[in-house]
Amino acid sequence: MKVRTNKSATHIIRASAIMGSSSFVVILTGVVKNKVLALIIGPAGLGLVGLYLSIISVVATISGMGINGSGVRHIAAAVSENDNEKLSITCTAVRISSFVFGLVGAISLIVFREQVSVLAIGKSGYGAVVAWLGLGVLATNVSNAQISLLNGLRKLGDLARINVTGALLGLPIACIAVLLWKTNGVIAALVGGNLATLTASWWFYNKSEIPKVKIGRNWNLVLVQLRELLGLGTVLMLSALMTASVQFCVRAYLSQTMGIEATGHFQASWSISMLYLGFVLNAMATDFYPRLSMVAKDSSETNNLVNEQMEVALLLTGPVILGMLSFTPQIISILYSKAFYETTSILRWQILGDLFKVACWPMGFILLAHGRSALFFAAELTWNLAYLSIIYMGLGIWGVNITGIAFLVAYILLFCVNWVIVHRLTRFRFTRYNLRLLLMYVLCSIIVYCFADTNNVMFFAMSLLITLALGVYSIRRLCNSVGPLPWKKAKATNCF
């Protein structure tokens, strides 16, 4: 039988490998940092970390005005058209606006520090601490702008180096800060991490070969480009703000109704859920989105690319999700401590939701690539309303575990909404193989979840057997997509 190779799948796997290797370093440093934080400041201190991160995220999102996401699309389009002048002007507009908007956000946070303190933590007295987060807001905006420019240019190597360098610089800063000052060192740890990423992004951006434009003679062109960026960017900002605000509200609600420790358990679960799939989701955001933007005018090519991305994403993440479900308690104990035992149930529900998250992400990028910002916002609104409503109604019944259940239900709903929208927009259809693959992993995830919840040795062994079997299948399927390795081309053996 001939080997079926797929150049697009090969490219997706290559991008996932590049970003995945950097994500591995980020995850590893994150594990060490979270372990140090968990042992020194405990669940309550980690709850403060979550609240402070939410403040930075919300303010940075508002002040960023969605310029970064919009910039990726415009830069990718300029590259596909070989328009160096447009590319240069777009880069200039993004960099200048990110600094100005970031500075406005930082000053606003300093001015309203006491109000933000009461809103986030439920009491005054944290105003001075909150004011220092303004520096993190400015650093986040500028570094995100530089990263988005490299993203649009598809400089995967530089993006990977920024991830690794920022993580390695931020780790000792965070550890030393909490070791010296305990809970009082949380601010230094967070802002220090933001500044580390800023330093890394500035260094690698300035090393990249990007055409420069003389601002003195092109201010009108820069302002025109900025207005175009703000068109899509404003909707992206509102969408990101909505998501960040919902996360802020959930943390604040948990803190005020169940205590800061409940917020710590939620933060621990959320951090793990966001970290372990980073190698695939980062590849989608950094490589797939620009590639999709380049072919957005061709619906057939768009649909093929989305199906290929979805297949590779499911094959890469499916076995990881099953493994996470099998070893959830052990993972939490390793990454944090035994004090975070209550996090286990939350995380298992979120891991089930991650399967639908991976499946619906590629469809969401169709809306961004086509510039259909209103539809994208509507889909994101659906997820956030469902997530927040379920938590609000179910917290008194299921406790903090409702945050994980809400995550799963909201992503199932978003998957269905995205499917309907993109089908009407581009006549998108799943391949039969993708539908079978998704169904297989959903059923196996449910089985492994039920087995893992019993604490029975025989059921645990069966969970491992299922995970191993599907892991082997995924590897063989990916080998079939890529084709034989260079030194085995002569043999052309089929590995599926």
C-alpha cells in the first residue's frame, strides 16, 4: 500500500513541534514556579495570584483595544500580497499604539487602585499593591504587540525563543520574590514575569528583518492603518474583555462566597488546564491563524485546512487528555501539594471540556480569518454567558466543582454554535474521519473518567490500557500523514 502523505499535515506537525518544544519549557518552568508558590503561600496565596492576574488581564485587554489580534490578520495579508510598504506601516501602527494604549491603561489602574482593590478582593487596603500592577499592564501590552507582529510574519522560531527566554527569566524572579517576601512578594513575581517577557520580545523583534518606515513622512498612512486595525480590534477587545471579566467575576465570586482558598483551588485547576494543551493551542494561534488568513478568500481551501488542523490537533491532544484524566490526583500532588486535593474533581471536568475546546478552536479561526468580528463576538458571548450562568446557579449545589462542570457544558455549546455559524459562512463540513475520531475520544474520555473516579486498581489499569492503545494509534496515524522519514524514503513503508 502506498504511503499517503499530506504536506499541510506535515506543516501543522512541524509548527506544533516547534511551539510544543517551547511550550514544554514554559510548562516545566510553570510547574516549578507553581510548586514553589503552593508550598510557600498555599491555596490562599495562590488565590491572590489568580485575582492579580485577572486584574492585569482585564486592564491589558481593555487598553490593548484588540490591536494585536487584528494586527496578525493584516500583517499576514500584507505578506501574502508581497506589500512591504503596508507591512511596514502596520508594524509601526501596532507598536506605537500598543505603548500609548498600555500607558493609558497603567495610569488608569493607578488612579482607580482603591476601587479595583475593593471590587477584586472585597476590601480596601490593597490599593498600593494594585497600583504596581499597572507596570505589568504596560509590559504586557508592548510585549503582546511585538509577539503579534512576529506571529503575523510566521516567525515561529523567534516566537518559540521568546517563550523560552521569558519563562527562564521569569522563573528565578518569581521564586526569589516569594521566598524573600512570602505573600508580599506575589506582585514582584507577577510583574517581574511580565517584564521578562517584554525583554525577550523586544530583543527578538529587533533582531528580525522587518521593513522600516520613516514616520515623519507617513503619519497619515499610519493613522489610516490604525483605524483599520481598530475596526476588527475593537470587537476582538470586547470579546477578550468579556472572557477576562468573566474569569475575574468567577474568582471574585468564589473569594467572597466560599473564601480565598476556593479561589486557589479554581486557579490551580485553571492553570493546569491552560498549560498542558499549550503545545497545540499555541501552534494554532501562531501558525494556523496567519495561514488561514492567507487563504480566507477560498472557502474550499479554508475548509480543507481547518479539517486538517482539527485532525492533527485531536490526534496530538487526545492521548494527552486521556492520560491527564487517569493521573489527575498524582499530577496535582506533583505540581502543587496535597493541600490542593479538592482541585482534582474540578480539573477532571475541565479536562473533558478541553476535548471540545480543541475541536472548536479551528472553526473559530475561520471567523477571524474572514474578518467576521460580529459572529466571533456572538460565539464568545454564548460561551461566557453559559459558563457564568451555570456557575452562578450551581455553586450552592455542587460547590467549587461547578466551575469545572460549567467549563465542559459551555464548550459543548460553543462547539455546536461554531459548527452552525461556519457551515453557513463557508459551507464547512467535518470529514467523516474527524467526526469518528472526535466521537471515539469523547467515548473513551467518559470511560476513563468513570474508571478513574472509582479508585479501583483494575479499572485504573484499564484506563492506562485505553490511553496507551489510542496513543499508539495516534502516532501511527500521524506517521501516515507525514510519510516516511527522510532516511527511510527508499523503503516507503506504510506506518498505518
